[in-house]
Amino acid sequence: QLVESGGGLVQAGGSLRLSCAASGSTFEKYAIGWFRQAPGKEREGVSCITSNDVNTYYIDSVKGRFTISRDTTNHISYLQMNSLEPEDTAIYYCAGSQSDGRRWELWGQGTLVTVSS
């Protein structure tokens, strides 16, 4: 089970850190991905980190602004979001994959991020 937190309302240029807390003892076996869905748009993948923490990936629109990380000891993944833009407004979901992103088996309920201009 995955539970996101950390969303909220922030002004453009501000920062938020999203957390994704996992229950269970197999957290380290999962790649963790962050996805978002803006109003009226399809869900898109934003970032992911592989199960061995070696590789991270970002979509172009967030490169240099967002950072994904994982605290394996405490079973938490983070998405640090800086220099937020109104276009980042969306519900953000974390997901877990045992196949490094080929299929996402676990999903959280989402946390809303609203960036005002």
C-alpha cells in the first residue's frame, strides 16, 4: 500500500515536497514512480527511480526542478518540487513497480498540488 502526502497550495516559484509512504517489507524491491493528472488531461509519468536506486528519470518539463529520492530504511519516497509553475497543478500519484516500470502494480490515492500564478 502506498500513501502520498505533502500536497497543497503554493505560489508560482515555490516548493513542495511530496512523500510516498509504503507499508510492507518489500519496498526496496520496487521501482517508485511519480505520476500526475491535471484537470482535463491524461495521467502522465513525471519521474521514477529504479529499485536499486541507481537510475532516475524525469520528463523534460520538470528536469532541473524536481528531484526524486528514496529512503529505503523508512520505506518512503520523496518528490522534491522546486520552482513550481501553474502548469504543475495536478493530482500527484506515486506507484510501485516490480518490473522497473514495465507495469505499475501499486498505486497511492493521490495528493493535490495547486500552483497559483
